[in-house]
Amino acid sequence: MTVEKLLTQAEEKIITWVETLGSMLPNIGLAFLILLIFMVTATWVESIFRKILQKSMDSIEIINLLLAIIKVLYVVLGAFIALDLIGLTGTVTSLLAGAGIIGLAIGFAFQDMAENFIAGVFMGIRKPFKVGHIIQCDDIFGTVKSINLRNTVVENFYGQILIVPNKTLFRNTITNYYLTAQRQIEVPVGISYADDPEEAESVILKAINDLDFVIRKDESLVFAESFDNSSVLLKVWFWIDYPGEPGFLIARHKAICVIKRALEENDILIPFPIRTLDFNAKGGNTLSDMDLKMQNQTKPDKSSNDEPNLHQNKPSDKDAESAEGES
């Protein structure tokens, strides 16, 4: 009886499954059709988004990555719709919850990598710099050689290759010298206190503006900045094309040479460090008084040296007696 009962229950179950499957066949067919449509049209969606992304960013790596993500999400969306059509709503919910938990775990495990990756994607969209641009970010200063998803390769002016994490460039302030294609050069120069700063300003401005590579000549400036130990400190500012010819270092070198030559020709002194001893400060003595005092201390005592030695020349008593006897 027990075996017959089990066989009967199994038969009823199989009949139920077959009937359910038969009733679901149209939905299953429609689900497969929808999934097939999504898989076929994924290529079209990819090509459409490729055109959009190519207009907004230049990094091929970021474009390909975003297209791959978009394509996968598009196919997954079709799979979820297909599962929902055949009545597996609970399965869809479980898959979404599992995907969220897995994504959260991966995010914590690869936090640094994920941060660099997200920073690389956002920089690819914002485009603060491109390959070939000269940038400066904290101690990083050089030419951008390549932009990857996790890092940016920069070659500094010493020929060294710097591999910079994208999060470093994304968080900090970046100076892009390529965007304006111009750069201001600052040259400090000191003149003596005996010379007129306004005269030096006129001489320097004329010499600087005579240089061929100086642009925006009306914005060339010379300002007196401060009183230094041995000089009045001036700051010279002028503009050049950058990047361009000559380079920054050559332009600054030529400017320094021209400024020095112009000041010398106009008899304006660029002093070296000078130390002046002032003994006439409050509570002190003048230098002449101290010099006179030193002379008096080192001067020999003439009274003691010039006085004749009377005891040495005076004859003794015995000599006097002998002289009287001889006489």
C-alpha cells in the first residue's frame, strides 16, 4: 500500500509539472525571444553609445570599459525581464540582492583599486588634461604620457617616469600649463640702496621687452618687494608662450643675463652681501672713539723710556775718593 501511494503521489506531481510547463510554454518562448532580442540588439546599443562617448572623452580604454559595462547591463536587464515573464520574480529579487552583497564585498576588498578606477573614469569624462599636456600637482610636474584606468603616467623634466594613482590627481589641484599656452616667469633681482628703484624699473622693463620671446609686453612688470640685508629686492614678471620656443629655462636664463647687462650699463649696482659694523648705536661708542682708545692702550710710555738713568751716571763714593788721591 505504501509503494502504491508513493507512486500515485509521484504521478500526480509529474502530471502537475507537465500541466504547469504546458501552460508556461508560451511565456517561456516569449522569455527566450526577449532574451535573444536583447542579445542581438546589444551590439546596436554598443555602437550608439560608442559614438556618444567618443564625443565626450578621448581615452580608448575608458570608452571600451564603459561600453563593456553598458553591454553587460543591457543583457542582464533582458535576462531579468525574461525571468519575470516566466514567474520567477523571487529569483530575480534573490539575484539582485546577491549581486549587491557581492559588489559591496568586492568594494571593501579592493577599495584602493576601485577608488583609482572610479577616479580614472571621472577624469576621462571631465578631461582636466590630455596626453601631451604639461601638468603640475603637488610634487608631480611633467608631461602626460598616457592615461590608464588606474593610473596616469607622467614624465618629469629629469627624464624620469612617474606612475601616479588617478585618485591623487582627482583629489588635488592640478595646474595645466597647456590650456592657456602661456606662462609667467618671475625673476628676483636686488639693487643697492644707493640706486633709485624707479630708474632700475625703467631700465629692466626696456631690456625685457626688447627680447623677442616676451609676449604681452604691456603686462611686463617690475615691483619693489622688500628691503633685503644688502639690497632693495625687486621682482620682474613677464610672459612667454608655453610650451614653445625657447623653453622656460632658456627664457629665464636669457632674461637674467639681459637684466644684469642692462643694470651694469646704466651704472646700477647689483650688490653682493655686505656687512656694516655700526658702533654708534644707542649706549655704544663710535668707531673713532674706540680706535683712539685702542691706540692709547697700545702706545708706549715715553716718559719712562726717555727719562735718563741718574743712578747709572752718578759716580760712587769710592770713585770720588780715589780721584781726590790722584789729584
